[in-house]
Amino acid sequence: MKPSQITAFQTALARLAAAGFRCTVESDGKATDESWAAYYFADTSHLTWGAVSDTGAENSTTHPVSGHRALSAFFTTDHGDEPQLFDTGDFDQDVAALRDWISHLADTYGTTQQ
């Protein structure tokens, strides 16, 4: 990938922000090419998501949209995690489905400024 090329992760972040869901980028610091994003709801529950490349790299921040396989997400509350895998292989469709899920959760758990 060219250094100036926008990645699938960056594109998904931008689309969610445009829909009103500004996510924070998080990392454990173990790898420079791995990060995930989080959206925190008003009740302290949160959703984390990461991009999966067509080579199987999870939480990838370096693959282009053309190298998209899926978006992997987890909704976490005090009662546990609810995983979702948006894996149609169609980047636009997967980001839209993630956005719709966040929107549905925000209707239930409230939004916050991030």
C-alpha cells in the first residue's frame, strides 16, 4: 500500500464520524499496525470494532479498502460481550451495517460526546 493511500480503518472511522459516531482509536501498543476503535455509550457500555484484512490480519490499520474482508465488533456491558462480524466482503455494506448497529445501540443506551 502506498503511504498516501487511505486505509479501510481510516475510511470506516470517517464514515462513522460523519454519521455522528466519533470513535476513539485504541491500541495495546504491541504492534504499530494494529489498533481498534471504540464508541462509548451514555450508560458506560461500549462498542469496540476493528478491521480485518483479506489476509486475515485482525485489527489491521494498514490495508486498503480493496483489501477488506470484514469488520469485527464487540458490544460490552456489565453483563458481558455481544460479538458481531460484518463479513460480506463488501466494504460499503459492512460499514453501513456497523453504523446501523451503533445507531440501534445508541437509541437504547444513549450517546455521548467523544
